[in-house]
Amino acid sequence: DDLFRFGSEKRAKAPQDDRPCLAALVTASNHPPSIIPEKFRKDAEDDQARMLAYVDHAIREFMETASRKEWYDNTIFIFLGDHGKVL
């Protein structure tokens, strides 16, 4: 969630005109060593499920914040997984 918050702040400081813009955020939150915020530790029974809950929350929060920005309607968001592991 810190990285998504940082990305939103950086995007807000970028020129707000009609020029195309590319921004990439590369996360590795679900790879060990995992730092899971306390509020997600009780949401699931194992660290893998806890980390997924945390990642889902971070993406949801990022998209909700972005949806209130003027650049949102002219933006394509692409989320990729790095290895296709089914969780």
C-alpha cells in the first residue's frame, strides 16, 4: 500500500495535460520475507492468504483513490502477476 500511495502522489505531481504518460509500479509484496500489517494477520489462517488479503486491500485502496483524480478517466490500468501461481 505504501508503494501505491507513493505512485499516486508522484502521478499527482506530474504534468496534468493531454500528453501521454506511462507509469509503472513493480511490487513484490507477496514474496518472502513478508511484512504483513497487523490488521491482516487475523483475517486468514496462513501467511499466504493474509498476504493476498493485504494485496487486494492495497489495490482496492489505490483504485478508489485514483478514481477521484481527474486523470483517471483517461488512464488504462494493467495489473500483471509474475508467475501465474493459482491462489
